[in-house]
Amino acid sequence: MHIEIDKDRCIGAGQCALTAPGVFTQDDDGFSSLLPGREDGADDPLVREAARACPVGAITLSEDE
């Protein structure tokens, strides 16, 4: 799985970090960021829920081909 965060769309609500803290965090400015080494979602079952929880749809998921 590939995770992409649209930094221009992110408003820093933090729902992703609350939902899947093993994959997402917030940077020093409060915007969404991926934890190092977790760019592929790390098989975390909550990644899809975290993407759905984003109030502005800044997170997109795509399957690796």
C-alpha cells in the first residue's frame, strides 16, 4: 500500500494520528506526516479508517502494483 498526504489540503485536524498512531504523526507545525519506516502503512489495519477520518480528504491510499 502507498500512502500519500496532500500537504496543501491538510488542515492539521489530527484525526489520522489519533486513529492510526503507529503510522501517522503530526509535524512541528501540526500537520499530518508519516512516521519514518511506515510509508507503506506497516500492515496497520487502521490506516484505511484513518484516511476516511480525515475531514478534508488529504490522505489517499493506493495499492502497490
